[in-house]
Amino acid sequence: MERPTGTDATQLYARLLAEPGRPPEALGLHWDGPRLGAATAELRALGLLQPTAGHRTGEAAAPGDRADRIDRADRIDCPDGIDRADRAVPAETAVSVDTAVRQLLLDTDTRVTALVAELRRARDAVDRLHTGYLPAQQHHRADTGLELVRGADRIAALLEDAARGARTEALSLRPGQDLSGPALADKLARERLVLTHGAALRTIYPAAALRRPAVLAHVRELTGAGARIRAAHSLPLWLIVVDARLAILPAPGSGPGAFRGTGPGAPSGRQAGGGCPPVAEAAVVVRDPAVVALVAELFEYFWSAAWTPTELGPEEVEMTDRQLTVLQLLAAGLTDVAIARKLEVSERTVRRLVAELIAGLGAESRFQAGVHAAQRGWI
């Protein structure tokens, strides 16, 4: 009788059907171990090769056991003239496709039932959280517009909760930075979480901090993930604003780098990297909308004066004579109309040149473009 052709697994299945009671390695296929193992694994995965009753647990399977559930009509009988009792019972046996399909559907139904039950429990838990605990939280926040949080662990938990809850934007000034590898890695993971939720992430670092390789590498990864990073010569304090609903500030007396060792991911009591001394472990949480808006305005003030570091921005712009002239005339206070007349070009051309300069300098306005150009020594 001609053997069917097909994949290794198909060929193995056909041989197991033709020679029931023999293990795959005794079929005389002359395959090497990896080839036979791969074909056997595929049959197991599809449910076409299942444990026999006598080898499932080392004992005869009880009625109702998975092996016992294989229908008598689906079992492969021994060839005529071979006494099953004279041979060792194989650990696995080939079953019909119908049996494999029924078992697959049964297993899937069991998993779906378990998932539905888990979903029902999760919904019950959400209902209890909303009805029993959310009012208590809202009452607490209504009574406490300001909250003092002490301890590195509590501050780290607070920052993680803020990152998980961000939905529109997260703003921060970072005058201090834990330079240890684990702290930067954990901080990157939490800031990626903000970006994953679709929120905008804007952060300002001191320019001096970006000269440290660990911080620069961290910032480059953030930029690659979609964050917007700028640098400033100095920053007065550490702060975070999330979704215009929450602000986190250093507690009075903590100093600019109060959270240097307690930023997202910094373990309790960890000393700041790079030889920084231990710092205060206290933060003020602000939820009053008016105060949060004021803190956000403070961030925007520093953001407007900060610049995109050359290490993170586009390649250095090669200034043409015309672009340099336009830049100098802008710095002198001339309007587009006056510049167009002086250069004998159209206003549209001037606007295009100005837009190219702003984009090349990583700025968002003409004023910022002038500041950035001065920092690069162009004017």
C-alpha cells in the first residue's frame, strides 16, 4: 500500500495510524532526533497524539479521564495476528482528527469559561472600588488641596501612579537626576508608559546634566520614544504637572534637587548617582486647579526660554548668506515686509526662509529662533 506524502508530521501521523501501538522512534523512519522530535511535537500540539490510558499517570486511567474519553471507534486497533497483551502499551497513541477537534474545542471552551468568570470578578471589583472607595478618595482630595508626602517609597509610588494616570500631558523640570543605571532604566519605563497612553511628555534638563553620558543616553531614548526634551542653563526647582489636574513639588526647605534620589524608579534610601549627597525625601502634592495652573505656567515660562540640545535636534543647519541676512534683520526687529523690500524678494519668500530657520533651530517662534541662534553664535 502506497504511503501518503506530505510534511514530516503528516507522514508520521500516517505511519502511526498504519502501525498502532509502536512509538514514533520504532517506526523505522530513519530520521534524526530533531526531525522526529519536531514532527512529534506538531502532532501533540494539534491533539493528534495523546497519552494512552496506561501511561497518563503511570496507572490505568479512570473512566472519564481525558485518555479514556477517546471513543472506542476512534482508537486504532492492532493489526490482525498481533496480541496487544504481548506488547508494552505505548505512552502515546494516534487519535482521529474528529477526536482531536472535539478535544480542542472542549479545552478552548474551558479556557473561555474561566476567562468569563475572571472578567466577571474584575467587574465586581471595579464596582466595589467605584461605589465604596472612590467617594472616600474624592472626599479626601476635596478636603486637602495640598498633601505632604514623606519617604522615598511613598514618593516613588506617587510618581508611578501619576505616570499611569497621565492621559493628555506630563510636564517636568529636572534640576537633579539619579545617575544610577537601575534608576534611569525604571524612570525610562515609567515615562514610556506616559507616552504609551498617548500623553505628551515634555521635560527640561540642565544643560550641564546632558554632558553626563548616562543622562544623555537616557534622554536620547526618551526622544526616540516621542518625548520632547529641552535644556536650560539653570532650573530653580524640581516639579511635575500631570493633565492640568496634579502638580508635585519639593517640600519647603528641600532644595532644587529634592527628588534627585527619589525619582521614578529610585529605590528607598538610594544615594543619588555620581557622588551626590543624600537629599530630602518629602514632596507636596497639589490638586487645586488654580494652583496647578500656576505651576504649569511656571513650566511654560522655562520651556519658552529653553532650547533643543544640538545632541538631540536635527543636524546643524548650514547657513546660506541669504538665511544669515534674514536672521540678522529679524534680530534687528525688521518686519517681513521690510525684509522683503531690503532683499528685493516677495513676502512669501521671506516667510518661507523664516519658517526654515525656525524649524532648523528646533524653535517654536521667532523669538526662540533668535535665542537659539545667539546660543549657537550665529548672531
